[in-house]
Amino acid sequence: MDNSYDIIIRPVLTEKSYSGIERKIYTFVVAKKANKTQIKSAIEKIYENLGIKVESVNTINVRGKIKRMGKTSGRTPSYKKAIIKLTPDSKTITEFDSLN
């Protein structure tokens, strides 16, 4: 994976992720094969003009939920989620500032 935008797919916008914004904790859906060092460098590269420094990265593999359609059942796609914590001296990500 060479492109940062291939690693970071989209932000997770839920009530739980909103509560972490004031503590500089952000949640993103990332590529399944990306590791923590790739995720860290991708975040710092995407937001390098804002002066973002990543302190830690926690990853979670989220399994798809079971859904039924009539008598057949299947699963929604599973994905990988990354919880990014910025350093205390780092600036905030401006796209999230209006959300809290």
C-alpha cells in the first residue's frame, strides 16, 4: 500500500467517536491489511499541513453483523477500525472541530 488515501478509508462518525474529539482521539475505517505503523504514517502524511503528530494507534477488526432477508441470512462486510490518539502538543484535525 503506497498511497495514504488507500490506507485511510473514511472517518467513523458516531456518538462514541464524538466524545473522544476533545481529548484528541479520532476513529477511522482503514484497510484490512494495514498495520499500525502504516496507519500512523498515513495520518501524519494526510494531515501534514496541520502539524499532526500521532502518539498511539489502536486497531480493531470489526466482524460484520448477521442480517436476514426472508429465510436466507448473510453478513454485512467486516472491516478494520483504527483509533488514533494525537500528542498533547499536536494541533487538532480541523475537519472534526465543528462536530463537538
